[in-house]
Amino acid sequence: MDSNPHTLRSIVIVGGGSAGWMAAAALANAVGTAIAITLVESDAIGTIGVGEATIPPIHSFNARLGIAEADFLRATRGSFKLGIEFVGWGTAQSRYFHPFGSYGADFDRVSLHHWWLRERQRGDATSFDDYTMCWALARDNRFGPPVDNPRDVRSTHSYAYHFDAGLYARFLRAYAEARGVRREEGRVTGVGRDGASGLITHVTLDDGRQIAGDFFVDCSGFAALLIERTMQAGFESWAHWLPCDSAVALPCANAGPITPYTRSTAHAAGWQWRIPLQHRQGNGHVYCSAMMDDDAALGVLHAHLDAPATADPRVIHFTAGRRRKAWVGNCVAIGLSSGFLEPLESTSLHLIQSGIERLLLVLPDRRHDPLHAEEFNRATAAEYERIRDFIILHYHAQTRPEPFWRQCAAAPLPDELAYKIRHWVDAARLVSPQDELFKNPSWLAVYLGQGMIPARYDTMADVRAGSVDAATHLRRLREMMRAAAQTFPAHDAVLAQFAPQPAA
């Protein structure tokens, strides 16, 4: 018997898609049948469904649910992702790779990037990309999981996935329903609230049914039916930092080998994503509507497809920002109802995942102590703001000539980001907190990849230069990585092991 008479008896999730079914699966896995979980969704309401690229923490989400990688890849027609290639960021001709893993292996107390900067000043033109195992694999379209030996350079990479978000939601729906989650078909037309406390008591569907609950999870996407329309959480716009407010998405057939990385290509007023799956390639153009209209944006996308389009385009309009409070009363927002950041660094599904994990850490009882919501809101705001800053860095660090990009480069920076950049520009110091999502290798990738080269490096490199042959160490590291990459199979060969289904 439950010793707490206030324990939640029921949770209602409003909205399906990736956010709804990820929440349903994780809650069902965590609480079993001790709390009744109901998900309300309507087949008549479409989902955004363009978030097909992920970052490595997705491993922990699937693992916590006990989902085998092979089953997941088969169900979602997924492929592997070693990082993101950025084309046209920095200058219009530049290219660099943001890896999921470390750069090389430090061979001295002075960090690798300081030795690289020192050798660069002495004439070594080697790209910093050449010191990550991720790029050594990606440029040859090779893939394999890291080996379990920290002394082996083949242990230094990590990976994530590309997959069909709609198929992932379908896969998780089956998982959740098998564990007792009840799905109710219908469109929410009304929300009932307690007159005294203001807490949500039920939602009303278009056929008149009422679905009651103790706690509500808003996964209704941009509509934000509960958190905004009902609980009036408020929205903080970041459009002055991130002016892109539109995207057009268009799939096409795969052309050539399926690359184990996402590609982001900068254009005149935004950027294009390229995401290869087993059965198709996802493409999209994120742009600023003040600088380019929808028709022109679609024209740019069509002109840069690798193969003919296989469906009609979809245009999505949005505002970058977050809810002032992601949790109000007995309602928490997960996914797009909580906020939106453009998918430049593939964080959309991660923000769903991290929101769910925070919820499980502070799951309330029926007394709805506001302290739970306070901590959730604090942590959510911090994560959104630090990811926001990392995305702003991309726009700030480039030197493209177009008006859109000059406007982005000139925009005032958030204080914490400005502080980080000052330290980097001064002497290549990395001052990112250890608990933020994007660690030092990610900041190095953007700083150096987009040409933000400090004039100075750590003076300890000069002090130690007499006892450290950095040039030889760096050369051997490059050679070792190139050789190690050849021991891995082709990415297409790895995917073939999962017996992909024929394209729909």
C-alpha cells in the first residue's frame, strides 16, 4: 500500500508526436502501472516532424527504456551520425566539422589546441579537423562504435543518429501502450480548472468526453494549449539574437553513399540542413522572413538538393525563445510547447529528453508543492539559454558579406556568451561550465572552424617547448587517426546489417 496518500493517481499527456510519446514511454517505464497515464492526440493534427538528427545523449534515453540499438534503427530507418559538417559558415567558402567526441589525445599538460595554435603560427596549415577521430571516419564514410579501451585512439569518438521522427513516435507508442499507457483519440476543445487553486482538472475533447487527471503534460507543440492558452506562462522571444523565423522542409531520394554526418550549409539569409536516412534524405532551409520570402527560400532549397524531391514542401513559421515558466501549477510543457531553438545543432529532440528527465527527478504529488516547479523552471531556463548562446556563436563568428549575416555578426551578445568569447579571443581560454550540454570540444570546433583564431596561446606551451616535441606528436596523431579509420567498415555496410525495410 502506498504510504503517501497524496501520490499522483493519473497523468494526462496532451499531444502525441515525438514529445508526447517520448514522455509517455519514459513515464510508463519509470512508474509502471502505479500511476494511470493517458495520452490524448488527434490524427487530424499534424506534427512538425523535421527533427531527425540527434546528439549523443539519445543513447541514454533509449538505454533507460531498454531499447536495443538494432531494433531502434530498424523501426526508424535510422543511420549513424558522427557530427555535423558546416559549409559556408565562417566565410562563404569555409568548411569544418563539429565532432561528437574529443580532439585527439592530450600528450602534455598543455591542451592540444594550444600546441596546434603554436604550430600554426610557425607555418603548419593542418586543419584542426584532422585531430578528431570523428572526422577521420566521416570523410571516408566509415563507421563503427568506439572501442572499449581508453588507450586506443578508436575510443575517442562518440555518435548519435539520424532517424524518422514520425517512425520513432510510432515505435514509442507501441512501447508505451504495451506498458499500460491509454491513448485517447480526439481534439482538445476545452480545459477545466479548479476555481480556487487554478489547477487543471480535465480536458474536454471535440466529442464531449472529459479526460481528468492529477497532473498534465503539455506536448501540444507550438499551439501550447495548456501551458500558454490556459496557464498563461508567458513567452520570452529571442528573435533579436536569432532572427531566423521560418523553415521549408523537403525530402528527396538518397544520392550516393549514406553519409554518417549531418550537413549544414549557409545561404544568403539562413542555412540548409541535410540529413541522410536509410530510405530518404531530409532537407530543409531555415531562413529569416524579413530577408527572404517563402517562395525564394523554397527556390534556394530546390537548387541545392542532391536528388529530385519526393514530396511537397512544408513551410513552418516560428519564433526562437522559451516559455517564461515551463511548469505552472499542475502543468508542465515538454517539447515545442516549452520553447523553440532552430535545429542548427540538432537539439530539438534532446530538449524533449532533458525535459522528461528533469520531470522525473522532481515528479510532484497531488499537493503540487511549487518548489518542484521552481527547480524545474530554473534548470530548464539555464539549459535553453546555454544552448541558445552556443547557436548564437555560429552567427556571431562568421564573416559572410550578405546583409543578413552582417546584421547577425553586429548584434549585441548575451552576457555569458560575451564573457566566454573575451576569454577565447584573449588567449584561447575555454571557460564553459562543465555541466552544460556542449563541452569544450564543441566550442573549439566552432571557434576554430569559423576562423576565430586567437592571437595568443597558453604561454606554458613556450615554457615547455624545449621538452615537448609538439610537431612530431601532432603529426603522429594525424597519421594514427587516418590509419585507425581504415579499420572500420563503410557506413552503408553497417546499415545493411539492420535489414532496412523498403521505402514507403
